[in-house]
Amino acid sequence: MPGPLDRLYTRGPRTSIPVSLESPGGSVSGKKHDLERTGEIGKARFNDRLKRKLRERLPDIVGDVIGKVPIDGSGDKDVINVHLPPEQRPIFQRGENSGEGYGSGEGEPGDIVAPGPNGNGRGRRGGHGQEGDGGYDIPVPAEELLKMIFEDWELPDMEEKASGEMTEDTPVFNDTRKSQAPQTDWRRSAKRAIARTAATKKNDPNYEHGLKIITDENGNKKHVIDWRPDEDLQRKVWTTPQKPITNAVVYAMRDVSGSIGEEETYAANVMLSWTVRFLKTQYDKVEIVFGFHHSSAKINVTEEQFFNPGESGGTDLIPALELINKDIDRNHPTSDWNIYPFYVGDGEIFESPNNPDLVKSFTELTGKSRRLFYAQTSMMEARYPQWYGGNETNLMKLIQNLNDPHIISAKITDKASMKKGLDSFFKKKEGREGAVPRS
Amino acid sequence: MSKPNPAETGGQPGKLADFLRPRLDKRLSEKTQEERMDALIPVIFGIAKELKFQPLETKFEIAPTDYIDTIAAYSMPGAPPDWRGGEDYWKLKKEREKGSVIYELVVNTLPPLAFLAENNPDIAQILVIAHVMGHTDFFAHNVAFKNTDRYMGQNIIARTERILYYEEQLGIPKVEEFVDAANAIAWNIDPDPKSPINNMTNEEYKAWGKKRFKELWETSHRRPRSAYDDLLELEDRGKEKPVAPNAPFPAFEERDIMQFIRKFAPDGFIDESVPEELKEWQADILDSTRKMMVHLWPQAETKIMNEGWASYAHTSILHKMIERDLIPKESDDAIESSRMHAGVVQGHPLHPNPYQLGLAIWEDIARKYAGDPRKDGKPDRDWMGNIIDVTKMSKEERERRYNPRHIMETHRDESFIREFLTPALVEDLKLYQYALRDGENSWEGKHWRITTRQAQEIINGMAEQHINNGLPVIVVAPGGGDYKGKKELYLLHKHEGKEGSDLFLKDAKAVLTHLYTLWKRPVHLETVVDGKRYLYTCQGNKVSGKEIKEEATS
């Protein structure tokens, strides 16, 4: 639209400034666009996509997270940079790192204009010499990463025990009140409307069975509910009863014998610390009993001692098993407790897998447990199979001989296998098939 | 002396400025920027007209930078929110925080919309307005834009409402998956509305293919006409006339894959699993995605010309304003405008800068049109390398060859570069070609290196990069709509047989899975990898590739 000064230009004396007489050439307005949300909504959707991708990449990331998040939870507020490859927008296009590009500047033929792709460069046509792969470094608080990981886990196959201390908060819809959508309980509301109509319009010919009769243009009769929103609509209201359901105890036992080197200690620390973190964040009332063993065993050590054992010796499993069995009988009877032993070691025990004492105490323990988790640190074995001859360790042989579905074992060979192992222990399963409940 | 526009009338510089300036200054300084710009537009528009630009009446809006980023990311105002736009928006925002500025943004609708960033100084806005005048002139007159839908603004808003409705009814992931699939082949279109597949109904298209196929077959199997036809026909007497085989479907290569799928997907795009009023949602998304692409196609095709023309407009207009003392010479504003202009036309080591390249070519054309020799005295050469002397050329000849308006109306980037990017300009702009090459010595490694400064090679190479917008040509092969008689889709990559013509396979495979989502039956792609023919097949989520043995297919 012509501005207020338009007259000045268009009606002024003809001069060398040509002012278009037939049209002003456009107009300027200062529409306030600050409420425009499209960009932000799109960004939020893109973030959702990245989150989904982050979840897919968790197994790879976990290894890094493990190294960076301190066991005691002091680093939870720390931010971890997670690298994600770029979001794909595939179209048919020409190949990577081939063909020519054009630019301008100084230089002789043979001079470098951009560094080549050293493994990580994607260097596509139009993206020649781009640094990195164009992906994203996403800062994620360690806490959130842990939450994402732990959300999918549970202690499998837990049974309700009479003297349970754990509670479960389940919303129960057990009351209705008047209200508007979206919490409207339509079924109840409809019932109420029909009942009300039936009561008040008993003798009205336009009503039948508590429903209004309407006739459409074709003369067909239809029954409809005669709503009175302020009277009829019912809202769902929930309360959260707390009911005690169960008790659980985890026996975390680790091998601290001489055969456990630096790497194995690290791997065991990681596995155990993650299990402890998981139990502490997801369950309020799980008891964890810490213990370690070499040729003799200790139980009920503190968490700090447990993670910094500093002992060594031979490797006998029987003392450890007996100690746990005794502790279960004395402090955590199976009638009241779900028992979950968690053992980490390299599996190189001195007892033969056929040792009757070993078999006896091992089966006794598994008999008491809902599940027995065994994480075997086999980094060296995986790396140098020729030195280990492909033979299973004594403990693994024993477990294979027993073939008990309540024993879940995992071999730890690298960082990714840690997440895989923990997943195999704790990952929520759809339905409960495969689980063999203990009677 | 370089005259950008010889047709200009001269006038009486200074006189009006003397008359207007005190009033302008006094009155305008009290106003908001919005009102100042509104008052200035007729002046800029008038100068543009005087310089023989023919801009359209444009709606300018002063908008917050976030909004401008949004439009830049989504290409149009009112586009439906999606993750692609969100990612671009986020990247632009990050760039802006680092200090990059989008000076101008113009949308090709009627009236054209242009956005001025809030808080920019007046001189920046003037520069942008002048630049936009060039763009709207280009939109209105270049041949590539002849068929663009000027009511795209309204279309896109209607589209957004529909897509949001689908998302509300069907859930975002379901709609998003389909939009992703549609976007994967959005560049495989034929923007010409008169091409058979765009112009005909399904039956007409099939009938046209059959008829044309038969005609061509008969032409190629007919004896050449001669004076002895009557005798030769005696020989044919009693023999059966050879009959043309059945035409395959499609009868000829079809480059508009998107339209082909939309029209001939074996199961169609009626989604029975959703409520009645929604069942054509997939067809709608395909159509609207395609429409958007048809709208954006000419802009991709004329990027260098278009940006060059707009830069040419803003330099000419600002020169004139300074010459007329509307912007006082040697004032801060004049210096700032030169600084911004210099920033826009800076060369880039890895990409040709369309502003710089386009402007240089247009200025060269304008110089030749005016009949001036090059400043450095070097001879001009035509595209064959012959020396031409524009100073001795007749006016009619220059009009015929170098009228900028005529060139602007009739060329696209490919021909524009091939014809008007001269070896002298390549030298001026210090253009080079580069590629991934080993160094002379083994320890130097593989890097992006300058391969040549040879002008003709650069001109040809750059022009080639604009064929089909720099994308490989993929077509539905003849018979590819009903491959193996099982309604499978068979695509053919028209490989140019050069280094660098191979497809980027990771993407190509991903596109095939998207194509499977659309076609719902196996999809095949024939291409060439390292000189060998390969056939990639997508069945479900799996893409498998195998080499094609010559005997099997020939």
C-alpha cells in the first residue's frame, strides 16, 4: 500500500528520480511473525528422530558412557557428547569421492584445496572436502542416557512374596465426576444421559427408550442421545493405591583371584556397577549383598570394598557358593525373597565341572534363585583364540552340563558385548515365554 | 568506461536530490523503518525501471530472523512442519549464531513475497530490496519459470492443512514414512507440464505409447523410398507384411518416475484401512510433493543466472542511487553497501559462488552489449575460441547477440555458462577444476587437488554439472512398468560412461526401499558400477545386487 509519504514522491515535480506513476512497486509491512512455530515444531520432530537414532545406537554408546560415568553417581549431571551420523535424505545422486568440483582461488594444478577423506570424510559431490561426516555431536546428560538404558530393563520373573516391601504405583480408575473431555468417560456419560432422558421425557412422543428421535431428509428415523453436557459428562479420576508386592535380593559376587587382570577387573567393575546403578534407580527396595572370593570367600562387604577389592589368590568357587547358600537360608528365605545371584569372573575355577561338591552347591543355589546371572570376562580368549584352544572354561562347562533355563550367562569380549550381556540379563521380554517359573 | 545500461537517459542528477533530501531526511528519520522502506520502494522501483529491469510489484515484510530461517528451511511460508525443515532450520540458526546472514529471501508467488531481516540497517534493506527487484524480474520473464504456479502460496497452505489433518488422524510416523518415500524420488520428475505423462490420462498415455511405438517400428522396418518402389513392391506380393510387436509398457523411457508411480502403481493409492474421507491421503501427498518440486525446479535450474541477475540489479541500482546522491558518496552508508556487496560476491575455494559468477558474466555481457573493449585490453573470444571485436560490431549485431534482457529470458544455467562464461572470465575469476587425486609423491596422500586451469575444460565441466540439475538421469525402462509380467518396476540409470558417473550406492539402495514402499512390489535398478552392469533389486527391506552378464540380456 502506498505509504504516507507517497504523495511527496508521486505528485512532486518531475525530476530525474523516476518514480513509477502506475505502481509504487510494492509495499513493506512489519507483520509480526514471532508467533510462527513451524521451524520450532520441525526442529522438535527432528530431535525426536535423533533420539530414536540415539536409542538404536545405545549398544555402541554404552561402552563410552561406561568409561565416563563414575560408579557412585557423582557424574550424572555431566554431559556426554554422543556422535550420530547425519540423518539420511537419500535421492539418486552421483557417487562419493568421484568426479570433479569447481572453485576459485590461487594455486597451481596439483595443489591441495581440501583434505581428502581419511576414512571418515563422506566427501560427496557438492560436499567436497566437508569435514567429518556431517553428523551431529549431541550433548546428552549422563542421567538421561542411563534412564534410556534402564527403562528397558527389569529383574526378570519376579514373584509376589507375602512379606513384600516393594511397592508398585498403579493408577486405578475407580471414580467418576462431572467434567469436560478429554478425560471424559463416554460410556458412563452416555448411560447417564439415557437414564436422565428416560426419567424426564417419559411421555414425550419425540423420545423413546431415553433416546431422542430425529427424522432426516429421507424420512428415516434415527435415535440419538440427547446430551446435556453440563449434566451428563463424567470424568475419569484415578487414585494411586500403594500395594506391597514383593521382595528381592541380588547377590553380587565377583572373582578377585590372581587370574583376574586389569582388563577383567575393569570389565567386572563396569558390569557390576551398571547392575547396581540399574537396581538402585529402578527399584526402591532391592537389597544388594556384595561379596567376593578367591580361594576363600567374603560376603556382606561394603560397596566401596566391593569395587576396590585388592586381594588375590587361587580360585575356588565352592566356598563362595556355600556362603551365599547359608546367607539365603539365614537372612533371605526363598518364601519371602526373590533371589538373584550375579556372578562375574573369568570362569577359570580350580574345581572340575564334574566335582560332585561343586555341582551340589551350585544346583542348590540355582534351585533357590529366580535367575542366576553369570558374566564371564573372556576378552583374552576372544582376542587370542589360538592360545585358548577354543575350550570352554570349567564354570561354563558346568553351566552347559546343567542346562538350566534359570541360568543366564554372557561372555564379555568388548564394550558392545557388555550392553548385550546386560540386555540378555535384564531386558524386558514380551509376554513371559521362555521363563520357567519356579513352583 | 563501463556502462551497465546504455539505454539510461541521464536526466539531471542532483537536482531532485537537492529538492528531496532535506525533506526525506527530516520526515523519514521520524518514522519507523517499515515506513521509511515503504516510502523508498517507489524510488528504487523507479530506478530499476529506468535501468530496464522489469520487476514485479512485491510484498516486502520486515520479519524476525527466526522466521526468515524458517522460510529458508522450508522453501515456502506456510509449509507443513517436518523433520527435514526442522533440521535445516536448526542448521541455519546455528550458522546465524556463528555470524552468517541471509540478506535476502524471496518467494516466487503472486505477488512475490520478500523478507527483510529485522534490525538490519537501512542500507542493508535498500540493498536487499534492489536485489529482490532483480529476482522478481527474473521470475516474471525467464523461460524456465513460464509454467510455475504463481498461486503456490495458497496451494501450500491448503496442503499443510491436509497433511496436519492426516497426521492427526493417522499418526505422525505413518504419514512421515510416506512423505519420506515421496521425497526420495521428488527429484525424479519431468517438470514440463506438456510431457505426455503429465498431459494425458492413463489410457491416452498407454494408447499414445502403443501408437508411437508402432509408427517408429514401421519407420525403421520400411524400405527406403526410391524410384523403383512399384517394381520392388512386386517382389513383396504374396508375402505377409511384417507386423510390429506388441508395445512394451511404458513404450519409451519415462523420466518422470514420480508421476509414473502415481499413475500406474499396480495397487494404486487407495488406502482402504482408513476412514473414507482419508483414503486418498497417499495420492494427495505424492501429488503435493511433486507440485512443490515442480515449483522449485526452475530455481535450481537457473541459480547462477538468477542470483547473477539480482546482483547485477542491486549493483546497478545502488550505483545509480549513489550517482544521484540519494546515498551520499563516501558516506558510511555507501561504504557499508560496498562492503556488503563485496561479501556477497566473494569466491569460494570449493564451490562456484553463483552471485559472483553470475554477476561477472552479466557484467561481461552488458559490456559487450555496450560495445566496450575489455579493460585489460585482452581480446574477446566466442565459444569456439575465435577472436571477436565488439567495438567494431554493428549495433544490430550486438543487439542480436548480447541483449541482456533477451539472454535473461531465454537461457538456463547450462547454456548460459557454456555460451557466456568465456576463457577470459575464467581467468578473471581464477576458476579451477579439482578432484580427488594422489600427490606426485607417494607420501602426499589422496586429497582434493586442483586438476586444471584450462578454460575450455572448466567451462564444459561446469556446464555439464547443470544438466538435469547435476543429478543422474534415471528412467523407467521401456517395459519397466510390467517387468517379468508381474507388474514389477524396472528402472534404468542412464550412465554417462565417465569417471564420477556411478551412483552413490548407499543412497540409491535407500531410495529403492522407499520405492518399494510406494510401488509395493519388487523394484529393480539397472546401473553401472566400475564399468560393470549391475542390477539392484529391492524386495521388502532387502536390497540385493548382482552383476548382469551380457549374454543374458542382449
